[in-house]
Amino acid sequence: GAGVSQSPSNKVTEKGKDVELRCDPISGHTALYWYRQSLGQGLEFLIYFQGNSAPDKSGLPSDRFSAERTGGSVSTLTIQRTQQEDSAVYLCASSYRDRGYEQYFGPGTRLTVT
Amino acid sequence: KNEVEQSPQNLTAQEGEFITINCSYSVGISALHWLQQHPGGGIVSLFMLSSGKKKHGRLIATINIQEKHSSLHITASHPRDSAVYICAVRSPWETSGSRLTFGEGTQLTVNP
């Protein structure tokens, strides 16, 4: 079946502009995660959605970052007033449930802020 | 000190060699993942384990919960195994969310 998809695959934006990144999880997966991989650094957790529960936003680096998950499926990560340090690959992952199930990763969106 | 430490950071091997990548962690976990990231950036989950040992083809993953240590072994390595291997630990079930905390990754290069 289809895996996790993300769009766009690449995004170049000017400093100060807002961007929206989209994630389509695997159908039926109730848990959805956003991670970030900055150049030369490891992956870091951003935000986690599980069903109708309140999201775990503890990894968001600033209030310029926000995410929504509509209808328990598609998720959008929004970065307002982008800064150069926001340049990174943003990865989305989903899993069938949040406990005891593997996470399946999307291909990522490479964001470059100029 | 990172909560998840991997060693080595870089590893170069000749085709056919047996490879071991190590991961140590300092926090309580519910599970440990080994991930593979190819040069194109795609990440694939290789193993998720909470005890003992798992084997898939030429890959073997072990975990020692008491020692907070896991190893990933590759037998009969091949150039196509060249990738970054990432260890990630999952927070305990009773805490909020199932966030992963990642190691820095091990860059493996297997030469023909």
C-alpha cells in the first residue's frame, strides 16, 4: 500500500515568509510525528499527534512553529516568519498506534531559508 | 552528554566484513529502534525491540536492558549497506507521547 507522503519535497523561501509543510500518513495510522534533521545534526522530535488526544508539542523550538492534524489524517506543519536556522529536512512519520508499533517515515521536505 | 550515544561515528569496512554498531542510552525506555538512512535521505525502520535479539536477513539487533546498551550487527557486509544507521529510543509508555530520541548516527561505508 501507499507509504507516508510529504509535500513539497523541496521548498526554498525567503527569510520572514511563512511556509506550510504537508504530511499524508498511511491510511489507518492514528499516530503521527514530525521530526527535524538539521544539516550535520541528528534528528529531533517536534510534535506528536495520537487520535483525538491533545498533541504533544514539547519539541517545537519556538512559537513560530505550529501543526494541525485535520480529521485524524493529514497534518500540516506551519513555520511563521522563517529564519535561516529553520533550514532543515522536516520528516513526518506515522504508526498504527502509539504503543508497540513501528514508525514509518515519509521522504521528508527539504526547507531552505535564504 | 546526549541521552543516546552511538559508536563509532564513522565506519569503513571491506565487503564481506562483519560490522557492529553500538548504542548506549541513559534514560528509561519502552523500546529501541534501529533506523537506516540512505544518501537520498529516506529513513527505513530496521528493527524495533524491547528485549533480547531480532534477526532479519543479514542484520541482527540485540538489546541489554540492564546495561542500557544495544548493538546492530551486519554479517557479510555489502556496498549497498552503505548508509547512516541511527539508534533511537522511545520514551516509556506511561509518559505522554511516544517520542523518539535519536543518536547522532553512524556513517557506514562498505567498499567493494
